[in-house]
Amino acid sequence: MSFPQPAPADDGTDDVLLHYTAHNPCGKSTIVLIHGACASGQDWDLVVPHLSESYHLLVPDMPGHGQCRKLTPFTVEYSSRLLERLIRKHAVNGRAHIVGHSLGAHIAINPYPQVVDAVFVSGYEVFPRTIFTRLMPYAFWTEHRIENLIPRPVIRWLIDGTDIPRGEPHSCSLDLCRQAVPAIIESEWPSPWPARTLIVAAGKSGVVPSNDHPQDAIKLMGIGRLRNPDTIAFTHPAMRHPWNRQAPKLFAETARAWFEISSGFEKL
């Protein structure tokens, strides 16, 4: 089974810039926060206050999402090219640390290495091809709409207080689902990348199966270590997939600790 692939995006990347918000322009280094599928940069609103005191932050909307919803088609490669341009133009010294969640994790390990320092990803998952693979965009689209119908207090009760905002009607179109789902289908795993990377798999399931795939985190770590042996993977048994909205302070502290240990420390 295979998905019809979107037409390649126009390589006129030099004329395109992602919509983004910036915080703390006086920060000495930059962190870029990359959201997941059918979300936008606003998905980071709970994390931003915990990082913006120390860092310059760039929080973009990916192609097909948020204020960039007319910038299509979405692909990981096109998103990475635009992300690289954003970093060159607006990050401190044209370089940045990268944080990617869920679909954003696929983008985070793909940027051009000359503009990336360290990387922190969570929620990286791939799904094996089955006879139902063609239905995944429809399932994802349906799940998003059902989730929007459930009262927010019920959502918070089911997943340990996680603050899942209600999505806008246009935020998860069927076309966007068709474009985004191929990125998480097991076809080709990413090539090794040079940035030192922390990979975290959320470990808590329950009534709502909101845990990540630890086996995917382990395999991704093995690929990353081919070019950077300092790449590591962890799981947190109390965190759910959207733990940037379940425990935003912990999420920010994890990112800060990983980025700030990047220099001056040696393994024993």
C-alpha cells in the first residue's frame, strides 16, 4: 500500500518564510519549538514561559498548519528547508537548538546540520504498513473531530490533567491528514544526522492509549548514534504523548538541561 505523494513544493524557498512568534530577543542562544500534526505554534504556549526567561525562542507554524495553512503541501523535507531559512535569518548567530514533538520530531532531526546545535525530540513514532494503512488519514481526521466534541474537563480527567485545547475547524482538514500521515508510516527511516539528540518516549497509557512507542525511540537512537554517539533515549513512565501540555515545566526543564550540558562536560 502506498499513499499518493503530494507534488514537490516549489523550491523557491528563498522567497518564503514560515509564520512564527519570537520571545526574548535578548537571549544569548535560540531554541526553535516545532509542533505536531494538526496543531500550530500555539501548542507551545504552556512551555514558552518556562524557557523564554533564558532563551530567545522562535515558535513557527509548519506548512499546512496555523497561519501557514495555505502554504502547501506539507512534507517533512519542505518544512525542514523553510525551518533552515528561518534559523539563518532570525536565530542568534544563525544557529539554534531544536525541540520537536510528535510529527515535529520527524522534522527536528531533518534540518540542515550547519544551523543546528543540539536536538530534543519526544513522541517520535512510526506505524507499520498494514491492509488498513490507506485508512489512517481518515482515522486521524475522525479522531481529531471526536476529541473536539469531548468536554475539556473530561479530557483532563482521562489523561492526568493534560490541557488539550479545542482545535479550530480548519486546523485538521482531510487534505492535511493525507499529507501528514505518510511521514509517520514505516517506509524509510531517517538517515543518520550529526546533532547530539535527546529522544524521550512518553510511557503512560491506560484507558486512553496515549503512550509513545519505546521501540521506535530505541531504533531512532541507534540511527542517530551512527553520526553522534552522544545521542540518547529515555522513557518517562508517568508522561503521556502530549506531555508538553501535561507537564510543561518538566518538559522545559528537560530541554534546558539537555541544551545546557552541551559544553564542558565529559563522559566518565
